[in-house]
Amino acid sequence: MTELLTPADRESFRRLVRKLGGTSALAVSGIGFDQPVSEVGTLRLGVAWSTIKVPIAIAIVKRAGGHPSASEQSLLSRALTASDNSAAEELWSSLGPPSAAAAAVRSVLASTGDTSTHVETRVLRPGYTSFGQTQWPLAAQQRFIAGLPCIPNSEPVLSLMQQVIPDQRWGLGSLGADTQFKGGWGPDPDGRYLVRQMGIVMLANGRSLAASIATMPGDGTFETGTADLTEIAKWLIAHVNQRVSPAECRA
């Protein structure tokens, strides 16, 4: 497979990050299992925040044999299209006690090639979910999102990821109505926001790519973080569009 980011691209991304300020990173690959991941930037590890709702959703659909109940479908819709935390907590709790829920989500991650991520079961910060504080490396998240379209039970979840509400269609969500994505965001103990996303982007050449992006903006605010991710998403499309290989889902 052709390297998706050339040396010139990498230097261009570094210039973009210097212009934006703060710390950012991007991981990108084709669609499929074990796809080579191209990474650039220095923000390689952070808490998952609401991006972890996607593998939780897959665990729910998997348990339902691909046909979630009406009540589950409502919760899935709220959790994925509006990032509703109470809906996600209900879904998580329905998977069993924290250890069982985490095992179900780890199984989903492993099915896409992410075998290293530890799903958090402890409430590390009062007021925040345990699972949302999972440390999810950008490269591991990238393996998950690249493999997601290739696993059973993913279609209902990917469909909801295409229906994100307008207020959350920044970053990858700004790239068109066909984009399937999920964002996550929240403050560290000092109040500085991490803003991240993962998604499947349909390209003008008829192919698609998987991408994970993250930023800790210079001023630490959510608003600047979302604006920075939109700039990174635009950069992504301009630099890798024609180099993405066709989707390859063979194990």
C-alpha cells in the first residue's frame, strides 16, 4: 500500500499545527483489518471521552444478534447521534457489571485488531463515566475505526454515525453528509479540553478512508478545539484523497 502521508505532507501538517497552536495529531488508513496506519503529530494518547460509545454500541447490537429492541435502538440513537451520556450509561449498564461490560467492549475492540486498549471500569473522576476515561491511543483507535465496517453488526451503528446532530458536525463531520463519525471531548483536571474524533470519510474518487484526529488547543477551550479539528479534516482531504486504496475487509 502507498504511504498515505509523504514527507512533504508531514511537514505541511507540522506547519498547520504551528499555525493552530496547541497539540494535535492525525492517524489515517484505508478501510479494513491490519491496514498500515500513517500518523503525524505528537498527541498520540488521551482519554476516549465519547468516542468509546461506538464500541459500546457494537457490543449492544452484537448481543441482540444484529436486531436491537426498540428501547435499545432509541438509546443507541441518542448515544451516537447526540452523544447523550445518560443513554450511553444505560447501554453500558445493560451489558452487566463493570467487569462484564468492559469485557464485552474489549471483545469488540479486539475483533477489529485493537487488542491493547484497557476499557476503564473505575470512576476515576466524579461526574464522569468510567468508560469515558478509557485511555485510547490514537493508533489503537485508528485500527478500530478502520476495521469497523468489516465486522458483523456494524451497519446499524455506522448508519447512526451518519446521522449526528448539526451542532456536532465539526471536524470530520464537516466533510459531507456521507461521513460516519463520532466525536469525544472533555476537560482535564486543569480544565483544558481534549477534543477528538474518529470516522469513515467518503471521498470524491469513490473510495473511503478511516481517520482519527485529536487536539488539545492552545487556549484549552472546546470551541477552539472543534475549529482546529475542522481545519485538520480539511487538510486531510486535500492531502490523501487520491492515495487511498479500495476497502479490503479480508481477515
